[in-house]
Amino acid sequence: MEIILASASPRRLELLSRLGLELTVCPAHINENIGITESFPLVRELSLKKAVSVFNGTSGVIAADTVVVMENEILGKPETAAQARLMWRKLSGKTHEVTTGYTIISPEGIQRTNHVTSSITFKKLTSDEIDAHLAAQQWHDKAGGYAIQGIAAFWIEKINGSYTNVMGLPLMEVARDLIEIFPEFGAFPLRK
């Protein structure tokens, strides 16, 4: 069965490939400025819109959206180094949340939308650490300007919740929902 991944994220593709799924990457192009300012409804609605936008009635679809939230403020993807620096100063020495919403649609149109939240505590960051991370250029196209699996990993003092959620896709929950929607899969990883 063909499953479309409605995302250009190499991390989501890598995570789903661990399940043995063969995926066709077809990034969704939607307007993400939908006027929702609360993280749970926002990521759920965006993942649903992404999934519906690539749904073709013959393939399954998986779509997701991830946000970083600090003190009720959604920190999106920084567009400049100055924005990334500002985000990291806000996150420094504090706990923030990462929420990913995901939607799965079967070829028959059965839908499942869910979300998962993890809490991340950053150590107190020095100016030198922030400058070094900016120079490494790993802040581009990442919510909150960092990737837990990247060089920012040493900033993480504590994580409560799903590690893969912070990478961009809560793999255990997605796998559980995939089995419910596609019982023919049986168990992961799929056998070839």
C-alpha cells in the first residue's frame, strides 16, 4: 500500500522508515497562518489541512506539524539569526513544551488526528554557546530554532515525554494509530 508523507522533513521520513513503511514524499503546501494561537488546536488543524491537501483517495496519508511553546508563546521557525538568538535566550535555563499534531488518513478516508506534548528543560546557555550554535547553521527550518538530534542535544538538561515527538513525530503514538487504521500491518517493523 502506498502511503504519502505530506512533509519534506527528513526527520519524519527517517522515523517512519524505521517502521518499515515505504513512503512517497509529497510536501503539503498550505497557508499556515490560520488564526489559531493555542498549540493543541493549531497543530491538529494544520496536520489535518496538510493531510487533506495531498489525499487522493487511493493512498494512505501521514501529515504532522510541530510547535515549540514557551510561557504560552508559540515559537515558530526563526527566519533570521537574530530571531533564533532571541528564541534561545527565552528558552535558556527554562522548561518549554514541544507539541506535534499528526493526522493519518486511510485510502478509504478514515481519519485519525492526535497530538503529543513533551516538556524540555534547557540548561542555562552562555553567549558563546549561542554564538557557536548560530555559526553551525542548524537553526534553519526548525521550530524553536533547534533540533534535539542535532548539536543542541547538549543543551537538554531534562526531557519528559516522547523524544521522537521533539524530533517532529511521536513515533510510538503514530505506530499505534497506524495499526488501528491499517490492521493488516499486524506489527512494526513491517516485513518485506
